Amino acid sequence: MNADRPRTTTPLTPDILRGFLDLEPTPHGLLPHRLPAAARRQIPDEQLALTEAQPSGVRLVFRTAATVVELDTLPTKRAYRGFPPPADGVYDLLVDGRLTGRATVPGGNVLTVTDMVAQTSELHEGPVGTARFTGLPAHEKDVEIWLPHNEITELVALRTDAPVAPVPDRGRRVWLHHGSSISHGSNATRPTATWPALAAARGDVELVNLGFGGSALLDPFTARALRDTPADLISLKIGINLVNTDAMRLRAFGPAVHGFLDTVREGHPATPLLVVSSVLCPVQEDTPGPLVPDFGDGTLKFRATGDPAERAAGRLTLTVIREELARIVAARAVEDPNLHYLDGRDLYGEKDYAEFPLPDEVHPDPAGHHRIAENFARLVFGDGGPFALGTA
């Protein structure tokens, strides 16, 4: 097909988008959100407001014979004062499930964080840009465009050189996942290389990723969003943010977990539900938070500032949380046979840390994401796992 063939503009509608919970109209187009409007009205800080609007796992999915696909977007990139500007977010294009193209959109808005602790920032506005893909096979095919997992992305226009139609239901199960920055995709180089995206591909499921960097804090509005989202499989990764924010003590933690699970179960009473504790994180295994950034050697690293002796008074560490989560799930599973627990160190533990150390002491590198995905797919989607075929 000729690359100069006239383009057709296809309206950006929910039937060609997946992985979102809400679409907000903007002056430029549509902004995908991973929390519904009712939840967003209750967000207490800028951290979650930013991360839920970063479209980790959100993608356009359509059927077409087009050889050229152009997507106009307005990105908002997050920068940090005193450090080099961030790399442009990556758009991955898949044809019939295979990675076929990659693009970026330079420019756009820049949100500069002026104080990480106080969460203050400044917005500098920029122009709309285009992610362009050419040379696609001319036959009818399923096309997916995964949006940058770490870059707020307003959708402006979709143009192709052949008509676009929604992809029919392929009968794949929907996996709804909630977690922290590692689930969000921190340090992953592209949107289909976050560990949940990699695991979803291995498990042949449709991903809805509610991984929010710094914000997996057992918030009731997040539990209600999970409750109200259709899903065949649900996983909850709990622990690291509660420790590194020093958000609560052991006395509050147990009831908060029960309340979170109770709310999810209101909408999904028999859905396979997996509770996953934190992967190995040596700086927080036995040292309470809060966690603070440390630029002492010129690179970003994190260190815990709590006193390990205060564990006896209820201060949370990853070790304490794992023990409590295992106890809670075991007790509830007596009456809830579809509730399961997985120790996060089975996804990334001592041997994995030795092979793929955490560059900033908290988040895995791209190879670490692959290792976590491989282990999750084997233990959870594999034979005998809680998400194996036939469990939903």
C-alpha cells in the first residue's frame, strides 16, 4: 500500500481503548485515567494524582489493514530540578501480538518537580506531537499501541491509511492488578516491558494495571475502584509503600488489609484473588521508613531512616508485613477458597538480587522486570497456580 495514501481519522472512543477506568475530555482530546472520577476526587496528594494519569498498561487496540498509523498526543513529562530532562516516553506497536514498531513524541508539557519531599512542581506547557508507524503489513491484523507507562498522555487524533474497526472479543480473561511503583513499571524501558505487561503476555490475559508509583497504600477509594472493575483474575501487591511512607503501624495495618479485601470481595465474591507481598528490598526488610532520596554519589538512591528497634512498638518493615499478610490470608482462606497468598521473594529474592541488583536500592532494572514476570507467569499462571486456566 502506498505510504502517501490519504489518511482516515478515526474517533478515539472507548471501544478501541483498553486498560483504562475513565476517559476525561480535555481541550486537546481525551486523557485516560486509571482511577475513576469518584476516586480522583478523594486523592490526597500530587503523587497519586500524577501516577494514576500515567497510562501504564493503557493501549489502543483495533483491527485494520493500514500500513501507516499516526497517533497525535500531548505528553506531560516529569522532570526533577537540577537533573537532566527525562527521556521521551516510548510507544510500543504490536501486530497480532508481536512487537513491530516503537516511537516517541518529543516536546509536550514538562512538569518539573521542585521538591520531592514537599511534592511541589511547576508546569511548562508544550505542543502536541505525533507517534508515527510505517511499513506495517497490508493484510487485516490486530494492532495495539501501548502508551508510555511513565508519561501522562492526552490522546488527540488517530490517523490511518485504511479503515479501523474494534477488535472482537477473543475470549481472553481480564487480569486486574494493583501494586506500587514496580508494578507501575519503574525503570522499565518501554510499556510492554513492565513486569505486569510481560506476565500478561505470557499468561495470555488482558491486563488492567492499577500499579501506582508510591501510592499502594490500602486507600479505600482504590479498593472501591477494584471492586467496581470487571475482572476474571485479581492480584494485590501490598507492602513496600506502607513501609517507605511510614503510613501506619501494625495495629492499623491488619484491619486495613481486612477492609481492603472486604471491599474488593463485595464486587468479586468468588474471583481468584491473589495477595502478593513485597519483593526483596534489603534497605527495608528490617528497617522501618520513612524512605528518603539520597543523591550523595550523584545518582538517585533511597535509604530507610527508621529505627529497627521500634519494630517492637509496631513500626512496619517488609518482614513484619509479610508475616501479617500470610497470617491474614490463611485465616480468611478457610472461608474463601479462592483467596491465595504469594511471598514476593518468590518473584525476586536473594538469588535474583545477586544477579540483578536494585540500581537505586528499591526498584529493579529492566532485567529484573523480566525475572519477576517469568516467575509470576510460572507460579501464578502456570499449572497448579491460582490463575491457571480453569480457575476463573
